[in-house]
Amino acid sequence: MATQNKTKLKTLVKNIKPGTVALASWLEYLGISRDLQKHYLRSGWLEAIGRGAYKKPEDELNWEGGVYTLQNQTNLRIHVGALSALSLQGFSHYIRLNRQILYLFSPYKEKLPKWFKDFNWGIPVYHQQSSFLPEKAATIIHEIKNISVRISSAERAIMECLYLAPKEFDLVECYHLMEGLVNLRPQLVQGLLKQCKSVKVKRLFLYLGDKANHQWMKFLDTSVIDLGSGNRRITEGGVYVSEYNITIPKELAEL
């Protein structure tokens, strides 16, 4: 029995990636029973961060490790998106220095577990449930501090920013972000716009891309993109843009 427990302890140490969380259900899958987990907890080999969630005692946790666990040890369909994904990919010329937030996106009805919501990750967490884009469309695996997490590509991330605008993102802020996206892939953008269910997002994306005078805009076929009908009033008392049938803030129109 002692030899068996030592083998399982080696399994524990080997399989928990530095900086990540180990869930009780995942440890059971590795052959480490709940009773043995309690023993490791009492012996100092594990440290609880919430109900059914552990870390190595010497590890410092960060949000990347928490998201890694959500994506690899649970059935949650969740990814890092919007401004968080843009910043991770180097589009950091425009970052909220005094208001960094972790933006997570998932399909409807997906809820973050209590251990994740209650833990202090160092920055606020904003979880958006939506279906305005297909679940995994234009998402990528990104390496952060030797941890791989699924995030939005730049093409999808800017659309997620627009989805949250103007409540979470000011449209002038979105325009500055769009200005830096000079190398978006038109074929991927085209596919996302065709699949996008939000008329507001599609119209704003095309307007901002046009305003930024990006070369990739020339390769888009807007005739196959459903832009809906009627005016979309993004703001009250703004400026009407007839080409895209949207009413936008005056300060954005004047840029």
C-alpha cells in the first residue's frame, strides 16, 4: 500500500502543471481517490483554494493557470476574449493601464465554478455568455508562461469588443484598437462576418475598418454579409452614418 501511495504521489507531482489548479474530479481520474486527496492535504502535498480545487503549496497561481484548468479539467466551453486576447497577442499599444480586466467568453448557460469566482486572480473577471459567433470559430491556442490556453484570434477579439460596446468598451476605444489591426486576415474576417448573428457588431466592424483605411477591407465581399435593415442607434443624440445605417457618438465621427 505504501509503495502504491508513493507511486500516486509521484503521479500527483508530475501531472499538476506549475501555476495551475488541480480539481478533485481530475485527480480521481488520475487514480487519486478523495480519501487520498484528503491525506495529501493534511500532509502538505496539496493546498485547497476552494471546494474541490487544489494547488501545489509552493505554486503562485495566476489567472492563466485558472483558465487552463477550466479548459482542460472541466467540460466548460470557455475562452479568453476581447481586449484580453488582443493584449496577449501584442496589440498592447492601447491598454487600460488603470483598469485591466480578464474577459472570458462562453456559450449561454455556461457558469464559472465557485472556486474560480471566489479566488483572487489579481484582476477582475468579466464573463460574457453569448452565441453571436460560433463557439470555437477563430480561436487559437496561445502559450502564456508555459501554460497553453484557448483565446480569440485578433479577428474575433475585436468583434467581441464591439459586442460589449458601448457598455463595456467606448467606441472611440474600439476605434483605436481597430487602428492597430493592420494585418487581419480578410478570409477569416469574411467568414466571421458571415457567421456573426449581431447586426450591430457587423456594421460597427465594417465602419471602423473603413474609417481606419485598412488594406484588408478591400478584399471583403460585403454583398454576402447580412447587415439587416433599419437604423442601429448605438448612442442617443449621435451622428448618423448612412453608409452603414448606424448612429454613433459624435466624438467617434469627428476622429
